[in-house]
Amino acid sequence: MQTSEAGQPSGVRRIILLGSTGSIGSQALDVVDGAVLQDGRPRFEVIALSAGGGNLDLLARQAVHTGAGAVGIATGASDELHRRISEAARAAGRAEYSPEIFAGPDAATRIAAWSDAQGGADVVLNGITGSIGLAPTLAALASGAILALANKESLIVGGALVKAAAAPGQLVPVDSEHSALAQCLRAGTEAEVDRLILTASGGPFRGYGRDQLQEVTPAEALKHPTWAMGPMVTTNSATLVNKGLELIEAHLLFDVPLDRIDVVVHPQSVVHSMVAFVDGSTIAQCSPPDMRLPIALGLAWPDRVPRAAMSCDFSQATSWTFEPLDPAAFPAVDLARDAAKQGSTYPAVYNAANEEAVHAFHAGRIGFLDIVDTIEAVLGEHSAFSQLSIESVLDAEKWARARTTERLALISH
């Protein structure tokens, strides 16, 4: 994207949104709607959308609203999506609107690389949840677009594959913690960085001991004190698996050794992460919890989008607190660190075993503590595949899901 002499972007940035009906995708569209250039033109143009297919009416409205040239769904029939879009278009007075439609398991991958007569996207925002985002991530990188990555799992399970596919500066993090780290890292050179410090809210069970976690319910696990997210990510925040995944992601994104990445509990979720430098300085990125800020940075990187979110109000008395993580009650972070040290397909097994265990927990078949205990057991049985490839990652995930299902059947409540 071109930048003017005043440091302001001088052209419209073309965007593809993957996972548009989810939390990240919906908030990204809020950012797009509110962002304008100095001359009054829209700062972003959405050229294509994809979603899982569970909310066709919302997807149809998004498509009509943005005028996207292509729309994709992972599940469901293309005819049904076309019908819903036609209905939404007529209701909006745009009966002539008729985008190209993709349907099927590879729809997001095809959308990620989609182009029209004007060319492809400047930015692909991958807001898909889960490791199914790996193929779309690789497709977006192959297209040459900037990849604004909210789908941390694709980097974690893909590891070296994703890093090898990304050109310098092509991969931009959207997770609030990693966006914060990227901003803080602007304060010094790579050689001046001492440690990365990831902050964690602590989730709904902050302060609980292991014994207290025995009887917590799925409904309680979904009551996150700060963020509104989907059930998988919210549960991962309750177990702190999410922070374990973020630790692996930070290691891969910023090439900082695992033993120089710390996790600290910060209940207010205002300090999104910090970087400690070799001279004793620590730089923190602070803002009220609002994903529109890191999303806006992901879409516009390295520029900022004015008024993307509210700033901190220092006219009001407030306190920010920090406390150490309890590894006995929440061992998921140390387990993730160990999986990352093993490398190869171990992070993929960590992620896949967790996804299966979370589904079982919400189905009432296992208890809360069984989630991370099962991840640990399955990792202990895993032997790394000899060569990392998309096929070996998929095979490792398939094995992990099958082995997790077998183990969960034995402990099912």
C-alpha cells in the first residue's frame, strides 16, 4: 500500500476476510465501515468473504453490504447461499448483485487466493478458528498478500511450513497479545530485546486451586471476565491452553527463544503484552480490551487507523495488577512450552488433542481438569513425524484426535 509524505496511506487497501461471520470477522467489518482516507474515500475495500456456513443470512447481508466479488462457505450448498444472497440483495435494493460463489471444504482456501479484474487482495485476514485455517493461510501467503493472522492455530501447527512460505513483513499478527508485542518491538532492535512478556487475564477461574477446578461446569468456563469470544477460544482461556498456544505463536512470530518468553496474569486486560529490553526498560502496549484495535492494525499495518478503538482514560483513578501464573493449577502453558521445544508435529498434537477434549467437556462427557490431563497424556504417546509437511501435520492431527477420543471414552463421565 502506498503511503503519502505525511505518513498517511494514499490508496485504498483491498481486503479478503476469512471467517467473516465470526467474532473477528464481524469486528473487522466494523473497522472497515469506519475507516476513511484523508480525501474521504473508504480506506478499505472488501473484495471477498468466506465463512463456515452456519449463519447464511448474516453472510448474505455482509456480502451485499460490502459488495464482495466472491463469497465462500465450508459447509452447505452453493445454491442455498446464492438464494440467500439474492434475497438480501433485493431487500437492500441491489437486485443486480451476484458474486462468484464457492462451496466446500476448500472454499476458504480458494477465497484466500481469489482475484478479480483489478487483481488480488492487499491483505487477507484469516479469522478462522482452529487448524483448518492452515491451508487458507498458506494460500494467502502464496498469493503475495499481507496475511493478517488471527488464526493462531495455523501458524502453531504449520510451524516452519508457514514461516518458510512468508516473505519478510508479510505475516502480521492480529491476536491482541502479539499485536501488542509487534508494537512494543518497534522501540528497539532485535539485539536489544531481552524478554517477551505475554499477559493473561487468568480467565474465569483465576485464583482457583486444582481441587477447586474439579467441579467447574462448561457454563462457568464460558463466563470470561473480559473478552467476548467463541466457545473454543473462551474455554481455552479458562484452561490457559490459549496462552500456551500464544506462547508458541510468539516464539514463531518473533524468533525469540522459548526460555525468554514469560506469562504473567493481568486481570484487567489493559496491558496486552510487554517487551523487556537489555537496558532494563520495559515497553507495554495498553488499551481498553477491544479487538478492533489489533484488527485495524492488522488490516493497515504498519499504519494506524484513527479512532479504531477507545484509548485509556487516565482522568479516572484506576489500578492495574500483575501476579504470577500458578503452574500447578494451570499446567497448559508449561505443557505448550515443552511441545514447542519438541517441535515437529508436537504442537499440532497439542492443539488437536485440546480441540477434541474441549468438545467432550462441553458435551458433558469429561471434567474440566480432564482437558489438559488428556493433552499431556496424548503428547506423551506421540512420536514426531520424520518430515514436516502439510500431510504430516494432517496425519499427526488425525492420530491425535483418534487417540484423544479413545482416551476420553475411558474416562467419560
